[in-house]
Amino acid sequence: MSFFDKLKQGLSKTKINFGFKKVDEELLEELEESLVVADVGFDVTEEIISNLRTRIKKENITETEDVKNALREELINSFEGLNQELDISSKPAVILMVGVNGSGKTTSIGKIANKFNKEGKKVVIVAGDTFRAAAVEQVEVWANRANCELVKGKENQDPSSVIFDGCKRAKEVNADILICDTAGRLQNKKNLMDELEKMKKVIDRELPDSSKEILLVLDGSTGQNAISQLKSFKETTGITGLVLTKLDGTAKGGIVIRLAREEKVPVKFIGVGEQIDDMETFNSTDFVNAIV
């Protein structure tokens, strides 16, 4: 099954259905309801429907297929100006993974590492969440699955010192990519944010010429909760992109549109399944085609 087929299958509950044969106000109301149910958000939905209504009048659209195409274009435009390309231009490229516990951060690290490994890139993973013994073990399991080297410290060791060891190791083995896990305690804890700042300073000092991404992992099925998490992390850590997980089987896949339009943060990876290869770089056209 291709990733697009997986995407289509995973987002089947989010699918925007066209049950009407006639292009009229009733069709637009039905679309509006579908978008709101899919968690596109009320304000964003109103804007989309308003733009669609204007276009239908202006272009004198009378076929539902043309409305469908116009809606696709409108949704794809949501991602305009957002750089969805992951910056891994210089070695070792650093990816700092942040996010609350339960968002799917550890599995995302494994899946992303596996993806790079399959592309022939040398990946080192750092177990930077030293506060939960289980966190290190979980990362280790995924590092082994992805066939990547893991750098870990002792329990309760200063996370920044483990990140330092990871940077050193990445240089020693001439790694292409260094993926750093971080603690996933609640986003409103100031000490966690301070800790992330400290880690960033270590990375900047040890790998000054490396390209850097800070990816926030969000559970796509949590809807509004994902928005508040993004707002908190964005304020304090300068997020460069999102990894959206658990989108398979949720009716809330429209959250992706809302995040792009309201928060202006690009989605870099999207996960639609539990297998190690169920994560792919985000493609807005494929995503929109899967839901419309």
C-alpha cells in the first residue's frame, strides 16, 4: 500500500463528503458542517466557505465537481508560504524533538530515524529525557528497530550533558543526522522550557554550523488541545515545524488545516499508523486530496 493510500484510509473519518448534486446554499451549509466536524475550526471554516461562495458566484460554478476542485485549491492555499521542507542541509543536521508525554514523541523519533536510515543516512539518537527511566528504554527499543546508534546517560543526569555527549558522538562517527529526545512534561512548566533552552545552547556551541530543526510532536486526535500545546511551545522554544501523529482513524484530521492557517507553523511529518514505516514527510496536496 502506498503512503497516499494509507493516508486516504487513515483519514477516511475526516473525509469531506459531497452528498449534493446541486450547487446551492444547502451544499455550502453541508460543507461548512463537514469542515467544523473535521476540526478545521469555526473561524477558519467561515473564511473557507466565504471564499468558496465568492468564487462560485464570480466563476458561475454550477457543477459539484468544480466546487470540489475549488475547495481543494482553497485548502491547499492554507499551506502557502510555509516551508514544509526539512532543513538537513549540513552535517550533522540536528533535530530536537519536543512535546508532551503521550503525544507519540518516542515512536516518532524511531519512525523518522528509520526513514533516514533507509535513505542511507547515518543517524545518531540521543535519549535526552533522563527523568523517566521508561523514556530511555522506549527510545532504546525504537533506536534498535530503526538500526541506529543511541547515546544515553544515567537516570536523572543533566539532560544537557547527555546532549553534549550526543553532539560529540555525532562528530566522531560523521553522522548525517542527530535526533535528540527531550523530556515531555507539561508545556506550562517553566523549568522544562529553561531546560530546552539550555539544550539548544549546548547544540549551538558544539555544532555551530549544523542545520537545526525543533519539531513539536502533536497528537492529531486531540484537536483543540493540540492548538494550546503548540501555542505554549511556540512562545518559548521557537518551533520550526510539527510532527502530527495518530491521524489514522480520527475524525479530527482537519486540525492540520487549522494549524497551518491560524498558527502558521509548517507540518514536516505526518503519521498514519503504528508500524515503523507509517510516517512520511508531509505533502499538502496529498493530504488535501486524501480528505476531499
